[in-house]
Amino acid sequence: MIIEEDFLMHYGTPRRSGRYPWGSGGNILSSRNSKSFLDHIADMRAQGVGDTDIARGLGMSTTEFRDLRSIANNRQKQADIAYAQRLKEKGYSNVEIGKKMNGKNESSVRALLSAGLKDKQNILETTANMLKEEVASKKVIDVGSGVELHIGISAQKLKAALTLLREEGYALHNVQIDQLGTNNQKTNVKVLAAPGTTYRDIVTDRGQIKSITKWSEDGGRTMLGINKPLDISSKRLAIRYAEDGGGDADGVIYVRPGVEDLSLGKSRYAQVRISVDGTHYLKGMAMHSDDLPKGVDLLFNTKKSNTGNKLDALKEQTGDKDNPFGAVVRQLPKLDAKGNPIEGTVRSAMNIVNEEGNWEQWNKSLSTQMLSKQRPALIESQLNQTYETRVTQLNEIRNLTNPSVRKKLLEDFASDADSASVHLKAAAIKGQGTHVILPIKTLKETEIYAPNYRNGDRVVLIRYPHGGKFEIPELTVNNNHRPAKLALGDAKDAVGINSKVAQKLSGADFDGDTVLVIPNKQRGSKRVETEPALDGLKNFDPQTAYPSHEGMRRMTVRDRGIEMGLISNLITDMTIKGANSTELAQAVRHSMVVIDAEKHGLNYKQSELDNGIKRLRVKYQGQPQGGTTTLISVAGSKVAIPKRVSRGIDPKTGKIIYEETAKTYVNKQGKTVKETVKVSKLSNVDDANIYNSGTKAESLYADHSNKLKRLANEARKEMVNTKGAPRLPSSAKTYASEVSSLDAKLTIALRNRPRERNAQIIANSVLAAKKAANPDMSKEEIKKVKFLALEEARNRAGAGKAKIEITDKEWKAIQSGAISPSKLQSILDNSDMDRVKHLATPRKNTVMTSAKQRRAATMLASGYTQAEVADALGVALSTLKSSIYS
């Protein structure tokens, strides 16, 4: 074997260094160097040197060598094609051309002249150029496995294009993102970024990773974007400005009903983006109205003043033709004669972000941000309910007969309980629900139109971020209000309020803002407590108090998350430590500025100065930069610890055994330091009381956190001591067809992984938008949003059905031992676990009879609200809704 040094010396080949390979001071992939590179390979092969040794001699990996050879071959082929074409244009025959091209035969010349071959070789360049365009517009894009399926080219062509771009200086990094639909698992993503982009640049803001929205219908020859949004002329648009009362419905877009290109589909209201004149767009809540001026199809309400140019009240499009609104949207396709959607068409200018029915998924918990500021009796009551629910869940899992399923669900339960011991969210109050708010100016300030609640009920509204009890309006349900009934009917997840109520909700507007609606039926100290609005908040409008000015640094989305965390923690610590109303008003005013600063370009730095935020931080948190000084604010914070790996579970205690790694790196100061990882502070201690500053509320939460940790350890202890049931050959023979069916489903699920990962990228961007709109969603709420986002993303990515649906007969096969424990684990890892739970713990479903369903439909059509119909039929509101909307 020829060793590397002899190889280099004998053949005079300089070692490759960095991303610039051997050759005349430049790129191996230039046209001139491609030929010499290929000639060199041919020469080495003729000497009996294998490709592995050739690659090693050039200072490359074999994979890199193959990619560069593919690119060089492509470049050389393109050069040969161009030369053959030039000779043909000069009148040379194919035989003569062959002689001039180092003796190529006539058939090879014909192939070079073939338009199809030239077209094929252009795919690499087309793909590379498309990737460059995507990076130019999106900065960081996912180019991992599965992307080739989305853009319609081979994996090898994508790989070669990435190698080409890396040689040109583009950055390729591997990062991890949260895997939606799993318990704290990660998905590895290969990303492409502009030259000079570091790994740290990307991981500090993973939300910037975008998916490729272009694809090819012809194997990489051309690239197409998403369906171009329908454009609405500004002549069809009217603006109601602040001076005309537009602020009372700020963010609402009134739409003339029955206009086909402004259809909302089956929804009565939706959060939308609408392209106007091809340069701007409307962003807000669309709802129908018959009261529009003649010739106007859209009426947009805004707090802005009239500048004489209506486009000034709109937002400018991003310039990215594939994502002009900076948001993932759903478009309504045209329908064929049978009412089926026609792929690749758009029939409405409504680009939908959220629509009727989406918001009702977000309503299953109470955050510490709200509950910790209430009376101890209410805190204790809701935390006890939360814990008792967890105990019931664990006991149900313990009673399952299939050991493999029991083991899987114990693992999931432990992970959920660990997470719950950190986020500390509490059980929802009965009847609680998340609703999008819409303006009904004729409602009294003490009333709310809420068809999911009973007429006359008293309800309270919570908006996040939540400052305190002074931001909680208590209202009486009035479902007989005719204007509201005409506008919203039996809305699934919207409520109507007077705009002055929105002002108490820390300045909420109507462009998609949501509230928790909570029936306030509990008595005494268990009622949700409200307080009068703080004097320091009266008539405070953050948009008029702190407008932007020229040269001001504008808040970014990332800044918003950081600043909201800081001010929320400060308000929490101040409230728990008994701050006075004047100080609370200062902090809340600043929070109102921060929450809208990114969206409206507000001067949040001046607000921080005017409201003395640094002084308040010193007084209540001990340092001007802020921090966490109570258990409640600690719950959401992290700490850096030495990087560690899990070494299993202690079978005696159920605790996870961690071992620190020895990995180090050289920091910016040139020092060698240990690698660290950030973990939640509460997850890193056995006793949450270490962060308890001594208040009653903190003690209740600390005890709750500790109890959940113990439950998680109990579940893990049982999990490691549970052995899977062995496979029984006789059962496998009896259930051969079911086993075959499960094998086929598992194969499909495994093959689907690349497209599924691509769907995860798309869904993560959707989830980020949902979290921005509702930053305090519980794990269950997030789970449902993930489901909706994944369903939409899978359709876009062509991922198809991602989860295995186990039939009743297949379940019998599993129960009988027809499947081995290892294969069953793979099946469960790719199954719909809600379905598995249902099969493992059969329950009798409570459903409405067909007669009750017909009566419900009649009553709803006659104008009764959902709550009234549920009362009349004697069923729970949730049962009614599942029956009529299933």
C-alpha cells in the first residue's frame, strides 16, 4: 500500500487545505481545474491507486471526494457539451467533432449534443442557484434528509449541490430542534447559511431556521414557490382611522359577505393576511359585515392616523415571493364541479393564519403567572386537582395488562411529570376556555357575548402576559344582545366585548389577541379575585406614549421574548413580595410597551428609563439587570451545568443516573473550559424549597413540584422493573394476517421519516407563531396546537399518514403475544398513543343519540347558544360540541 507521504512526493500533489483544494490558487470546481482534477484521478487509477488512497492523498474524506468528483464530472460534461455545440455550429460533422475532442466516438458526440443530456447536467446548477436564493431571502434553511423529496430531486444531486456551495464558502451546520408530538425529543437538522455564519449564530435562535418553500416539478430543472396569493386592489379597501373611531376595533377587517375572492370558507371569523396592490398587506381578524360603504369590500380598523395614503396603515410585504407575509398561512383552493379542491389553485385572497375552531384547543391549564397572584386557597385547590389527576393517570397505567404498553406509557408519564414539576401549571377551572376577542361596540362595559357560557353567568378574562388582579375584568354573559348574535352567532371560540374592556386587558387589540374565559362560580376564597384598575394605567396607550423615532434600534422577535421574560419575572416577584400600586403600575406600563414593541416598533428603551425599571429590579431582585428571586419566577429560568449524558435509571429510586462528559472547548479568551448545557433550575434540584423565599404561595408550589418529582421517579422505577411479554410463535401463526398488516404499517412509517422530518420543520414555524400569540400555553394546549400544525405541515410536505393506527384485531394479536417486544416497541414509537391508550383501557364513550343531535341542530339553527342547547338536552357542553363539530 502507498502511504500518504510517498504518494504526495512521488506524484507532486500538494496537500489540500481548508475549503480551498489543490490547484492554481483557487477552487477545484472551476472549469479549468475540473479537467485537471479528473485527469489526476484517471492517472492515479491507471497507476493502480484506489479511490480511497487518492482521496487521502488529496486531504479529503472519501465522501467529499465522491461529491467533488461528481461536481467536476458535471462541470467537465458541461464544458464538453458547450465545445461540441460550438463545433457543430461551425459545420463540423459528429465524426470530425469527435476527432477534435481527443478521439470521442460518434455516439458520444451525439449524446453530448442531446438536449436532454444538457438539461440533465443543468440540474446541479439550478439546484445550487435555488439554494442560494433561499439563503439570500431566509438566511438559514433546512437542507437535511428528506428535503430532496420536497424539492423533487435525487438525494445525490442535493448532496452535490451542497458540496458545491460549501466550496464557495457557504456554511453547513448540524443543529437540533424540538420534535413535535414527542416527549422532549430532538430532531437533527442540517442547515445551510450564508458564508461566515457560525454554529452559535444559529443555535442561539433556532427559530430562524426556515424550510425550503420551493420545489421542482421536473426533477430540478425549474423551481416553483407556493401558490401566489390573490391580490386585492386598494380601491376596494377603506380605512377607519383613529379619528373616525378605528381604535375601538383596532385590527378588525370587516368583509362584505358573499364576495367569492374574499371567502373565509366555512368560518365566520379568521386571523388573516390579505395582499393589497402587490406591495402591502392587511393583518388582522376578518369578520363579515353588511354595513360597508358602497364600492368597498374591505374595511380595516386601525389606531393609526390618516396620512392621506391608505397604504401607510398597512404593512409592507417582505419581498420574499414565497412568503410575502412572514407567516405560514393556509390558502383556500378553487373547487371542481363536485366540490373537491383543485390542487395548485387559490380562490380567495384570505391567507388564513388561524380560523374558527383553532383557538378552542388552547384551554387546559392555569399558569403560575396568573394563579400565583391569587389567594392561597385557590392556588392550593387547583394544585391539588392537578396532582390528583396525575395520580389517577399513573394508577390507570399500572392496571394495564400488556407489559410493553405499560412500560411505554410509564416512560411517557415520568417524562410528563418531570416537565410538570418545572412548569408548575395547574388544573383549569371548570368551564375555562381560550377565546379570541372581537369588538361589539354596543355591548356595555360590564357585559360579554359568550355563546359557550350560560346567560347571566359571571366570567373573568385573563390575557397573557398577566400583570395582576387589576388586569382582570369580571363581566356578565349577555347572549341576547342582537348585534353580537348577528355578528358571531354560536361562535366556537370567540367572544364579543366592548373595546374599553380590552383596555383593561393590558391594552389588548382585536387582530387575533386571545383571553382565558373563566366562569367565576367558586365561593369565598376560592373565587378568582379581581381588583380595580391601577390609577397609573388609566388612559395609558403604549403606542401613543412610546412611538418609534428615526435611528431607534427596533425590537426583534428574539428581543421580545427576552424582554417579556424579564418584565414578567419582575412583576411576579414584586407582586409576591408586596409591592405598592404605584410601583406595580410602573412595571405593568413597561410590560404593555414591551408586548407591542416588536409589532408596532415602540421605543421600549425609553419606557424602561421613564418607569424606573432598573431601580425596581434592584429593590425586588437585587440587581439592575434583573433575575429570579422567588420560586415562581425561577420556574421558567435555566442554569448552565457541565455537559452530561444519561447512564440509565436507578432501579431502587427511579432517578435518572447522569454522568458528566469530559468534553471541553477553547473559549474566546483562549481558555480551555468544560462544555456546558442549560437545564431548568427546578429540574436540577431534588427539593424545590431551595428557591422558596418564604411566602405562602411559593411553599404551595414547592410542595407541588416535589410531589410531582416523586411521582415521576415512581413511574420510572416501575418501568425499569417491567419486562416485555415474549413472542409466542403459535399466536404469530394464528394472527399471521394481523402481524403482516402491522409489519406493512411499520415499514410505511419508517419510510415516511424523511418527509415527516420536513413536516416537523414547517410545523415548528407554525408552533412558534402560535406561542408568540399565546406565550403561556400549557403542555396539553401545545400538544393540540402541534397536532393541528403537523396535520397541515404533513399535507404540504407530502408526509402522509405519520402514525400507525392499530385496529381492534391487530390489538388482539399484540395482546396474544404475536409480536416480539422489540418490534412492538418500534410499533408503539410510531403509533397514535391516544389510540393505544383507548385500546389498552377501553372506556364507554358518552355520545349524544341521533335524536338529540337532530334536536341540537334545530335549536342552534333557531338562534339558541351552545350553552342553552346543552342545558336543554341535559348533556355537558363538551359532549354537545364533540357531537355537532365532529
